[in-house]
Amino acid sequence: MSKVKETPTLKRTLNSFHLWGIAVGLVISGEYFGWSYGWSSAGTLGFLVTTGLVALMYVTFIFSFTELSTAIPNAGGPFAYARKAFGKNGGFIAGFATLVEFVFAPPAIAMAIGTYLNVQFPALDPRLTALCAYALFMSLNIIGVGIAATFELFVTLLAIFELLVFMGVVAPGFEWSNFTQNGWAGESTFNLKAVSGIFAAIPFAIWFFLAIEGASMAAEEAKNPRKTIPKAFTLGILTLTTLAVGVMMFAGGVGDWKALSNINDPLPQAMKIIVGGSSGWLHMLVWLGLFGLIASFHGIIMGYSRQIFALARAGYLPKSLSKVNSQFRTPHWGIITGGVVGILAIFSDNWITIGDMPLTANIVTFSVLGAIIMYIISMLSLIRLRKTEPELKRPFRAPFYPVFPIIALVLSIICLIAMIYYNFMLSLIFAGIMALAYVYYYFTQHKIENIVEEVIEEVLEEIEGETSKLDEVL
């Protein structure tokens, strides 16, 4: 008798510490670069206000989101929650938005890796470095989630240590007057320009926390996810909020913050003001700082591959992308496909120029647009499921319900409106790609449903035929 060949599945190997490492590691590159573009729009004081509002949104969101991730521990994360709450179309919106967030964050980080190495080796092309980073960490993710998660934890711990070193080294040069000088969108007083800057800077404050929710996508690979995920999220958001405030304050207080407001490597440049360009501290920051970028880059590759895997498994993407490698039990085609899109984004300014913002800032904004839409539909899913499925097992319940999810929902809507207003062309591109993706999904889904119906009809006809023969015999 031949044995039935089992389809490979994801392997449960991750504990609370691994998940904390993934949650923080996914985000920690946001402490190293990207956020300082917010100074260009809002100034230091204005951006501090923006960051405070966004931090409030994330705290209330994460404590609400944890209810969903523990009640429905699925590799698809937000897509699975929205599908349960709003059906297939709701699942599509959440899945597409999450996919954009996680596929377009890595190219921005890869470019920052290239920029950091360029500080040490000026002749090295940042894009070539970014390309090599993709090749290396896609391979590592294919090899296995256990190895990938352990590596993620290691580099995350090194990245946190390096941020603490940075704050310690520049602390003697910190002056409050440097931080506050013309801190309201380049002016000394709070006015309408400052208000405008606060809203325009929203994408870059979100970058401080973007993708923390990605730890939920490892739910099918976590041991006892209903206990480990809440611990990881709670400790993760506390870790990131503390680091974000510390890094921003110390970097802005060492000199002219405007010189750091439109670059990919604000921390090395801030340290250079204090210790000089040839200091060993600076070289250490560059090398160890790479671990922060690598932690997020590596972790988000893990996140987008699981999202592609789950969406393909559910029929939203080509079924072949849901295949799991028989040897390593990882979604290899999902890893490769997301990497190809990211590499194309790195070279996209050769063909597309949008506004006067640097390429990295545009990629960051595009990724954040996906995140905000996902946050909105996730909070709506939580509220709806509380009404439609009150008996659903919820090992962790959102505290202060419905206040927390409503705060997160309202702030997310405000952020989305502001981002569309200040990034209208990027928003149109986002909407256009989403519309094309939905057309693909709509027709392929109906085609699949028609095939299933035809197969069922054929089976029924065969059963009826056999039944007629049996009646004749009897």
C-alpha cells in the first residue's frame, strides 16, 4: 500500500523571547533612519508632537490587535482577521494593505544599509549593497525559521545595545537649546505652518513603530501563541517607545538638527559632530548600527513571505506562492517574489520621479499607506467580531474596550487623511495598484469557483448514473 504524501506545513519553534526579538527587530531600523525626514516637515518640536500622537495610536492599537492575533493565530495575520469579520472582500483589502507595508519597507531599509556602509567605504554603491543584502537574507530566510528567528534575536539585542551606546556617547554634547531652536517647522513660534508640518510628518513618526504587528504572522510557527504573542507585543511596544524618544532627543540636541533632517544616516552624522570623523566610536556605530538595519530587514522578509504564503493559500494570489519547501519547510516562493518587487523599487527612481522627496522617503511613505489602511480595517474587524462572534475564544481581551480600539481607529483615520492630502500622487498610485490587484483577484476567484462548480456537477452526474445502474440491477 502506498503512503499518502503529506503537504509540508510551517513548523512551530518560536517562544516568547523569539517573538519579542521579531517584534522589536522588525521595527528597530526605524530608530536608525527614516524618522529624521519628519524634522524636514515639522521641525524637532513639531515632530515630537507627531511622535507622541503616533505612539498613542500604536499603544492602543497593539493592545487591541493582540486580541485578534491570539483569538485567530494565523500566518495571514490581519488578512485572516478581516476575512473572518467582513468576508472575502474585507480579507482582500487587509491582505493587500499588509502586503504593501511589508514588501515596500525592506527596500527602504536595504538602501539605508547601503548608505551606512558608504560612510565606511565611499566608493561602494549603496544600491549594489542593497542588492547583495537581499540575496543574503532571502537565502537565510529560506533555510529555516528556527535559524532565522535565532539570528533575528541576536542582531536585535546588538542593535538595542548600539542605540544605548549612541545615546551615551552623544549625551555630553546634548543641549536643549539645540533641540528647540526653530523647532516648529523651522520657526521659533507655534503657528499654522507648524500645524501643517505636524500632519505632514506623520509617515516618518509611524516609521518609528512600523511593522511591529508583523510578529503575529509568525503565529503558526509559535509555541502556544495565545500566551507568547501578548507578552511579545507588550514588551515590544514599551522597548520601542523608550528607544524612539531617546534617539530622537539626543540626536536633535547635539548641533544643527537641520543637517540631519533629510539624510539616511542621521545617527552617524550626529555622532560625528561630537567625536569627529575619525573616532573609533563613529566606526563602531556604523558597524554595529548595521545590526539594527539588518534586524528589521531580515525580520520583515520573514513577515512578507508569510503574508504572501497565507494570501496565496486563501486564493488571493497565485496558488504556487503558497508552496512550502519540502526540506526547510519555509515559503520559498513567497520570499523570492517579495524580494523581486523590493529590488525593482530600489531602482524605481530611474523610471519614476514623485515630488521632490528622496527615493527612500517615498518608499517609506508608500509602505506606511499600506500599514494605516491595515490598522483601520483591523480595528473595525475587532469591533465587528465582538458583536457577531461573542463566543469566540479570546485568551487576551483588549483592555478598556471599546476605548482603546476606538482611539486607535480614529487616530489611524486622521493619519490616513493627512497622508493622502500631503502625498496625493503616491496615494493615487497606491489606489491604482490596489484596483488592478482586485481585478485579478475578482476574475481568478470567480474562475476558481466556476471550476469547483463544474467538478461538483460532474461528480453528481456520475453518482446519478451509477445510482441508475444500481436501480436497474436491483
